[in-house]
Amino acid sequence: MNKQLLLILPILILSVGCITNNEDPGTTPPIMDVSISYVNEEGEDLLKKDYFPFYNIYYLQKNDETGEFEPVETAKNQHSFYVDEGTNRYALRVFPNREFIDGISITLIEDHRDNFDTLRVKGYNEGRGSIAERIWYNGKLVWETAPNPPRRYFTIIKPSL
């Protein structure tokens, strides 16, 4: 009897767990990520593997006590680097700030030379994901929902990094 109970109990627990899970396992929440390639005026890739450890991402967040905005360093998994298959260049993949104030979130990108660039996203949170409608890089509109595809990828031209 005890052996039968030990066999039936795990099956019963798993069955109840499956029944109470209302989420469709095939769906994932929308992820708001942005991919950026940096090139010089000649179109040469400016991102180099040696520089990757020296990039930092900060979120601008409103201080509850002062009401002022302050940069807060993000977790290391809020950005990564990869080779973009379409351009064959390195790209910086950033997960922008999900705290929208008046529909805007601000993310700061610090490069290996201690330069700061500003990524401003107009969007909103929906459920567990965030939706981007427009993206500005250092004040210049670089992406918007229509007519662009859902992929948020753009190239920034800089003299050097």
C-alpha cells in the first residue's frame, strides 16, 4: 500500500500543477531589447572584443525622496554583444529601462572611454513585457514602430569609440 501511495503521490502533484498553470507555455512576454552597431564614417566596425568588459548600462530612475532623476547601474545581464548576421558587425544588445515616467524611459550607455550616450524610449509596460514605440539615441530619432519591422536594430556613426 505504501509503495502504491509513493508512486501515485508524485503523479497527483504534477497533475495538479499542470491544471493550475494558466499560462500558455508557447507564449513569452514581449521583450524590449535594442541592438546597436557602431561604425566610423568609412563604415568600419568600431566595437571590438577587447572593449566589451568596459561597457556599462545605467537606468535613470526617479528618487522617491528628492524627485530628481539618478543613474542606477543595471545588472550585467541587461546588455550583451553579438555578431549581427545581416551586417556581419558586432552589435551591443541593450535591455532599456522598463520604468516609464510619462511614457518615457531613459537608459545611459557608458563606453570604454567613459563617454555617455542616452537611449530614450517612448513606450509602455504591458503585462510582463514592455512595448517600444519610438527610440532616440542622443536626441536623434533612430527607430519607430511604423514602418519599421519589430526588430529594434540601428547603426550609429561615430568618429571613434
